[in-house]
Amino acid sequence: MSENSVTITDNRNGSQAEFEILNPVVGNSCIDVRQLNAKLGLFTYDPGFQATASCKSDITYIDGDEGILRYRGYPIEQLAEQSNYLETSYLLMYGELPTESQYREFEHSIKHHTIVHEALMQFINGFNNNAHPMAMMVGVVGALSAFYHDSLDISDPQHRDLSARRLLAKVPTIAALCYRHASGKPPVYPRNKLGYIENLLHMMFSFPSEDYLVSPIAARAMELIFVLHADHEQNASTSTVRLSSSSGANPYACIAAGIASLWGPAHGGANEAVIRMLEEISNPSEIPGYVKRAKDKDDDYRLMGFGHRIYKNHDPRATIIRKACNDLLDELEGINQPMFEIAKQLERIALEDDYFVERNLYPNVDFYSGIILKALDMPLNMFTVVFAMARTAGWISQWGEMMTDNEQRIGRPRQLYMGDELRDYVDIRQR
Ligand code: ACO
């Protein structure tokens, strides 16, 4: 019997089998249960994959108890402070920080893929003006697979790389076009002399009739949001991307599936929920009533943007973004809406009140990113789209990793069948 194994005994019949323990570089070890059915005729039952690793990955490491997030081994704090979104994307995709010439080549390539096929405009114009931009994103990003046939052979590394770069380059263009359409504004084409984030702000907020100066404070805050949201290991949308691509589906369709998953309120909708909560509170004098409700065991009401499923002591991203949020509110002129005062008071209460302190319910990254996006005049229905743009780097990196992983199989979970036993069909007149 190997020391690095566990033995499972089936107490119903005494049968036993040994299973190898797989050790990670850091983090939890895993029992390799791939032979469980063959050896013991059993499956594991784990809804929501709470205790199941679905893949091996070299990309992102999270320790929720310690509040650690690393991309390719680099602490998120260092990347947030010293890197930018494009460089971080390169790191996620290729595993190493780029040299200067690699970075220049990458930046040039991404900038020169920002334009979308003009016929895609017909898709966008086909949506009603009241269409949610995430609905448009799911459709239009998926539609890219109908336009770029020269990069759909997923067995070819060059095709895969081209698709990944196209996605990184075109998703912001599509997002901005969706927003412009939904708000009845004329489309704005990308400007290659601008940086990645500046270009996004330009495409969203400029008008053909006048020059638009991208505010450096706004660009910096947005850059930070993008770096902090670039990847978060095997969350629901990333797992969706992996599961859809496990069948050999093309990358554009798989990223569209990831966007669909992210759209769910339990995943990408939290920062939007923060602003809706602040709007509902509407006046600082109402705060005590809402806090009382949040603390009341018999009331389902929760303060949005507080607590986190994974980070139980602190969310490293929240610590980083909190400062950027405060700097932005201090520096932007005219930001004295009651909403931001309410946010500051709620933050203070959460950091001092015993109920929140005892349960480690500190403001999470969504609390601050929601406030930043609001302060940048980002429309509420674009909040999840911002998240989708940022997460594209993670999705394509995880997809690329999966494509070269020989151990990956088509995703095919098992089930615990709890339905009827065998029964005979009854004629409709006898039911
Ligand atoms: N406001 C008030 N009380 C809360 C809140 C909150 N936002 N969050 C948790 N609590 C309380 C719970 O009532 C519970 O109290 P109890 O121990 O007296 O029963 C305790 O804190 C622990 O809460 P759980 O629900 O067990 O924590 P869990 O890890 O399951 O939930 C979650 C985490 C879902 C994020 C939760 O904190 C929440 O609903 N927050 C608000 C929504 C939000 O901001 N979501 C985005 C987070 S992003 C993410 O988690 C992927």
C-alpha cells in the first residue's frame, strides 16, 4: 500500500480499493477517483463541485482562508501595482511575463485585431434598443465563429493562438458597440494609438462630433478592475468555458457560453446589485433600518457587496481596489452624490459593527468596483459586461491550457438517479 494514497472500504460488502493522492504545488491535495467506478462500482456525489477538482491547472492559485490570489505564481498585489491588463493577459495566456519585444509584438497584434467584420454590425443593429448588452454579447461573441473560419481548427496551435488574440482584441469593441446601440449612440471605431483600456473608454464614451480626452484617473481605475478580474480559477463561467470546449466546440462559441454563465446574478451581477442597493437606501438616514434588516435572522435581506464565498478572512482584490476607489472619489469633481456617502457609511459600519466583524463580512471587490464604475458613469447594465471583458483573458487562457492537456476528456458528470423505477406505459384514456 502506497503512503501517498487512501484506501476506501465499502462497508456494505467489505470490498476495498486504493486510490492515489495527487499533490499540488501549493494548496489541497486531491484523491484521484478516476478508477472509483471500475474498482468499486461507485461514483462520487458532489453538487456544485464543492470538493472536486475538475482539472489540473498552472494558471491561478487562490487560498480563500489566507486571502491569497496569484496569477502564474505572481501575487495579485504586485500585478495590480506594477503591471497592466495586456501584460497580465500575456502572463495568463503564455505562462511568463513578456520581454519588451514580446510585449510590443503582443500589443501590436491585439491592437490590429480590434476591428470587427463590418457585417457584424447587422447583428448588433438587429437587436432592439432595449436589449440588455449581456444578451447582445452572448449572441455577437458567439457569432464571431461564423466570421473567422481561418482560426477554427482547434488542433492547430496557431489557429488557437489567433482565436485567443482575436477574442481579447474584439470583445471590448463588441461590448462598446452593444452599449452604443442600446443607448442610441452612433458606433465608434477603435483607435490603435490608444492603449487597451483607453481605447475601450474612447469607444464607449466619445462622439464622432467632438474630441474625447480619456481621463488618466478613469483609465487607471478601469485598468485595475480589469487586472483584478482577469482570472479566478475554476469559477462557474470558466468551468462553463472548459465544459463546452471539452466537446471540441470552437473558442468563440465557448467564450459566448462563459459570458452566458457570468450573466447570472449569483456570478457576475454582484457589483450591479451593490448600486441597486445604494439607490434603494437613497438617503444616509435610512442606513440603520437596512443594517438592522441585514442582521435580522428572520429577514432574508442581505447587504450587497459584503462577504464572499471563497475569501473568508479578506478578499485581496478588495484591499487593492478600496484605495483606488477612495482616490477616484477624492479626485473626480462633482462626485458628491448621496450614494457615495451612503457607501462610505456602510463600509464604516461593516468594519466596526460586531455582527459584521465576527462573521468576517467585510466589503468585497464588487462593492468597490460597483462604486468605481458608477463614478465613471458606466451604465448599470454594462457592469457585468465590464466583468466579461476583463475575464476574457482568463477564459482564453484556461481554454488554451485545456487544449494541450492530454488528461482532459469530454465533460460528462454522473448523476444520482432519484426518479421512478421501471414502470409500464399507461394509455391516455386509463390515466
Ligand atoms: N449581509 C448580512 N449578513 C450576511 C451577509 C450579508 N451580505 N452575508 C453573509 N451574512 C451572514 C449570514 O446570514 C450568516 O449569518 P449566521 O452565521 O448568523 O447564520 C453568516 O453571515 C455566514 O453567511 P453564509 O451565507 O453562510 O456565507 P456564504 O459563504 O454562504 O455566503 C455570500 C457568501 C453568498 C457572498 C454572502 O456573503 C452574500 O450573500 N453576500 C451578499 C451578496 C454579494 O455581495 N455577493 C457577491 C460576492 S462574490 C462571490 O461570493 C462569488
